[in-house]
Amino acid sequence: MKKGIAVCIMVFLGLMWSTTAFSNEYDFRKTNWGMSMEEVAEAEDALELQYGDSPLPGESYEAKAGGLDCYINYYYIGDKLTSAEYEFSYESTLEYLCINNYSHLKEKLVEKYGQPIRDEDIWIDDLYKDNPKNWGRAVTRNHLLRYAQWETPNTRITIILAGDEYGNIALKIKYRSQQIKEFEEEFTAKEALEVF
């Protein structure tokens, strides 16, 4: 009798663990690709979502990721979530901080997703290549681009650190649906039908 109760308890705990372990799978934060803007806002519990001026209709709001201030941007095709990103604040991208912040965030991604499938430093001009203390300056002058990439069954994750010709630095972690082409085709077909 005791053995039967013990087996029942073990089965029950196993079911509880498997339900918890697999039912909380999200593509980005508390969202999944294909959700509507309303569902994303509800999932994020963010009443202050604002629509941003981006190539795709999107929403963004202030948050923290990896302990750093950032904006979270959501992008849609039609009314379906297809990608999102963490865009780190100006302070996180200062010349003397950007390399360390990139490394810190990359470590967090490695902890969560394992080793990246791509991990590259692209030197456009190798003036500072042999002096790691000046790599932040190299990014600012658009001499160095750093990125790493991971893939899950549903999502491509990319961290990127890049500069431009004006001395601006971008530090972003982008999440993109692996099924984005399907969303685009579905949206295009719906748009075409609306013309008639």
C-alpha cells in the first residue's frame, strides 16, 4: 500500500514538473510569435505601451535586461508579433562601457541558450585591433562590429554591437521568429484580398 502511494506521489510530481517545465515556453519574455498587439500588452502587463515610429508597426517601453537600462521594442506584420528587441540606453553604449556591456550580455545569453552558432568580431579597419583597451573607440569609429547568434526551434537571437559614421553606438539583442516568412506571406495575401 505504501509503495503504491509512493508511486502515485512520484507520478504526480513528475507530471507537475513536466507541465511546469514545458508549458512556460515563450519566444520572447512572456510572449509568443503570432500574438496580437493586444495579447502582447496583456502578457507584458504594460499599460504604458506606446506605438513607436519604426518600419513595422511596433510598441516599445523602458525596462531593464541583464541589469542594464533598455527599451523593449515589439514588431508586427499585420497584427502578428514577428520580432522583438532589447535596445540598450545611451549610457550602456558609451565608448568606455560598450565592450564590457556587450560581453556581460553575451554571457547571459550563453547561460540561457548555450554556445552561439556564430560569434564574430568584424574589423572594418584594424587600427585598434591589437589594443583591446581601445576597442570601444574602434566601435565608435565604425572600425569594429561584434555579434553573436543563437537559434531555437522558433527564434533566432542576435546580439550586436556596432557604430556608425557619426560616432553613435548601438547595442541590441534581437529576437526574430523563424516563421517570419509565413507571417509575411499570410499578411500579403490578406492585403491583396482587401483590395478587391
